[in-house]
Amino acid sequence: MVARSDILNASILIADDQDANVLLLKRTLGGGGYTSVTSTVNPLEVCGLHRAHHYDLILLDLHMPVMDGFQVIEGLKEIETDGYLPVLVITAQPDQKLRALKAGARDFISKPFDLAEVLARVYNMIEVRLLHLESKKYGKALEETIRELNASREVIRLKTLEEHKKSEQELIMAQQTQESLLPRCLPEFENFHIHAFNQPTRYVGGDFYDFRKLSSGEWVGVLADVSGKGMFAALLSSMVLGALSMEFRSRAEPQEVLHRVNELLCEKSLPSQFVTLFFFLLSPDGVGQFISAGHNPAYLFRAATGEIEQLESESCVLGMFDFVLYPSRPFRLDKGDILVVYSDGLTDAQDSREETFGEQRLLRIIREEAPSGSHALEQRFLKSIVEFTQGTPQTDDITFIVVEKYQ
């Protein structure tokens, strides 16, 4: 999370050739609590100023003499080489908004100014920008951990017990780093009980879950399963989690969020790496939608009838093809209904005889325990996994989410 004080202390550059506009924006931002606001009326200075100061946000007028805003954006792309431009364009021409977004701007403000809208968009943009920088920091830390572990793999085998213990401590730190990316505590959303469990096969794994409240009052949940095991899967899962968090904070539609994350994976991940994912969005009254990207079926227990519905995948896994679309399907949770989302590590869990836990056992547990509520169902899952595996080492991460609408 980004602290409000960090957002208000972020550096902002206003680039507008009209002194009156600059003065109005400065007064508005100052009144909103922003402490580091500078300005220029010369578009030729923008790139040089950004190269020197690396602003967290640039308010850029599109219509300026000598050099228009689109030319400025092209110059800024050479500075922001990671593809994320912290540019909020200002325009009085509606037809230029889409062109600006396609050029690389992140959002826009219309003239004449709605000052409340200005403050809201500026706050959201800076929050996303700081989250983007924080995500890059996490990625670099994990990449460094992987390099260190790979370089020392053969040495660890021959080293003394004391050095082996040191390596174990490093792995524990990597595990703690990944665990810190998961929700520290499960959120409390109006009318819903939420339970979640994650058990990697090694110190770190490729499964993750996350929940987020949206400005609309709705909330989203996601469970993802990254191909592969260990540190490489953990690195990719951290990148996906960071990308999802950043995209949802920009208030995009779920279908567009997954489309953008899929494009990122197709560009950045190896051909053998992909992600299955189950995403759902719910309002306080239980109306929602879901998207399943190559994920195993989720199950929806209906309290009124005792029946179990299957929410199946209709889309391709993430990271395979950059042209894939991710349409959503509607669903609804009524009072007492319970949604169960899980990774295939649960149904593929094995006992000492290599028998798998299986979907039929999972469905039987849901049918028997769901009438008693989500907490009872979670406890039955945990107990059943322990009793079935009896300490047998597993080959895949085990993760599940249980969501109940209690009123």
C-alpha cells in the first residue's frame, strides 16, 4: 500500500502555455495538500526537466505552440524506457483523448476544469505511479535472490553445516518476501465471509490469491496458478500480482485488465511459462461476474437447494497468445451460498500410494459441510488434506479460497 503522505509529497510538473491555467492548477493542488509542484509554459523544457527530476506526475496540455503535447509524449518515451509514462493530459478537444491514451498517456483531464475531478485523477495517477515503482523494486529484489541462489547451488552441496544453515536462512527470507505479497490479513467486505489457504511445495511457489476493494463499492478476488515450481514460478507470480494490482488501481474493466496482463506476460515471460487464473467481481448484494483463464472449474454451493454449480473456463491461459480476449460471465451469490475456488494442486494432492485427492472427494466435502457455513467448510478442507496426504511430499502448490454470502 502507498501512504497518503507519500502521494501528497510526490513531485508534480505542470506544462501549460497559459499562465492562468498554470496558476489555477497550482492553487488547486496546493489546496489539496500537494507540496512539490513546479511548472513551465515552454513545452521544449518538459523532457529536460523530467530527465533531471524524474517527476511522479506530469500534467501536460496537448495544445501548445512550437511543440504540441503529442510531440512531448514521444520525447518522454525515450526517458521512461519501461513503457510507463506518468502523464495526465489536459485537453478541451474530446477527439484527442483516445489519441493521447494510445500515444502512452495514462489518463486525461477535460477543459474547462472540474477541480474535484482534477484532485481525484491526480491522486489516483500518483498512487498507481508509486505502486509501479514499488512493483519494479520487488521484481529486482527477487531477481537478485534468484541469481544468488543459482550461483551458489553447487557450492551449497559441498559446504559445511554452518554454511548450509546460512543458505536455509536465505531461502526462508525469500519465502517471507513472497508471503508479504499475499494479503497480510483477509479483508472484511460487506455481507461476505472470506477464507483462504496457500501451501507451496517448497519455500516459495507459483500460486497466489488477492482481494481488492474498488471505488465502485464492488470488490474483486483472484486465484492464480503459475506454471513451474520454486523461485522461477515465484518470480513470475510476483510480476503477475504486481501487474494486476496496478491495473485494477487504474480502474480498468476486468476484461481489459486481463487483456493487458496477458500482453505483458506474452512479452516478458518465457514461451514455456503461462498462468491459469480465476477472477471474480462481486457487489455487496451478491451480483457479480467471473473470468476463468484456463483454470480448473470453481464450484458454487446453493444454500436454497443444496446443489453445486460448476463455473467453467472459457478462455485461454495467460501468457500464451497476445490476441486472446477474456470475456466475463455473470453469476450471483444469494444468502448462504458459498463459492469455492482452488488450484489443481488440491485435487492432484497425493497420498503415499500415489492416489489423488480428486474432484469427487472435493465435491463430497462441499456437499456435506457447506450447509454449516464457510468456516466449517474451510476447517474440513484443511483436516481432509492433512489426513489424506499424511505428510507425503507434494509436487504442486495447494491453494484455495472460500467465499460465503452470509446476508
